[in-house]
Amino acid sequence: MKTSDCDILIVPGHTNSGEDHWQSRWERQLSTAWRVEQENWDAPNKDAWVGRIVDDVKRATKPVVLVGHSLGVLAIAHAAPQLAGGRVQGAFLVSLPDVERPDFIPAIDRAFAPIPREPFPFPSVLVASRTDPHCDYAKAEDIAYAWGSAIVDAGDAGHLNTESGHGPWPEGLMRFAGFLKRL
């Protein structure tokens, strides 16, 4: 599949993805990409976030590929049972946050936990870092296995966001292109 063959839905996490974040750069660079806009980025509500993803998938005019980061990954995971039926062709997921940790960000709706462990009804890949402050690599591996996702070891890459030096993130765009080719 080529980017022109699908609607690419960018699903940011808590506080949205700033202008320099790789998701924002991809949105500007890929003509069929658009952001799933949440009503409240600072105090995420699981049901509202899931509902917006489901609604945006329904609005799409082409097959859909989801690109999630951080809490956006979990919103996609919670939405997955409602996305069966073939419209979603795949999900490229980056930096799963472990919302099951007791010290996780207080502003996050606790309904995001527990992390769903049912297999996705579409192909997916989870990119995880060995030094992500929001999720241990072993936990990301376990969750990827439960979802049926391929796991990509990003090495020492932090949370794969602007703060960890991943604004442009060309390696990620190459991995995404490879994922699309397999769909």
C-alpha cells in the first residue's frame, strides 16, 4: 500500500504533539494524513478519545492506517474492537505508556487502565524504546505479543518524542513506509 492509497489518521497522546514532533511533521509531509482532534488534550477521557477515533475512521474515504503515539496508542487499543470490519488496514504504534503503573501521570483518566490485551483485528507494529520513562521494554513486548503486533526495538530512544530528540525521526518514517508496503 502507498500513502496515496489510504487515509493516515495521526493519533497523538496526552497534551497533543507539538509542531516539531514527528507526528506533526508526518501530517504536514503526507498528503493523505490528518490528525484525530481530541476535545481535551490535557485531561484525556478514554471514552471521548475512543469515540473520536471511531468517528474519524467512519469519516475516512479510503482504507485507514492509524499512527499512534503514547496515550494515542492506548486510545487505539481501546477502540480496536469497534474497528473490526476491514476499514482499518493497520496501525503503526509508538511508545506505549504503562498506565497501569501507580505513579503514572495523574491527569490521565484511570479508565485507560487496564491496558487491553485482546488481539487487534488488523495488522500492527509497536515501536518501543529500552529507555522509555513511561513504559519498560519488557512490558511493551508483552503487550505487543498480546495484541499480535510486531515489536520494533528502538534501542536507547527515550519516549520517541521531541524531548528525546525525535522531531524529524527519519528512521521512523522509513519503518512506517516498510509497514505500509506489507499491507
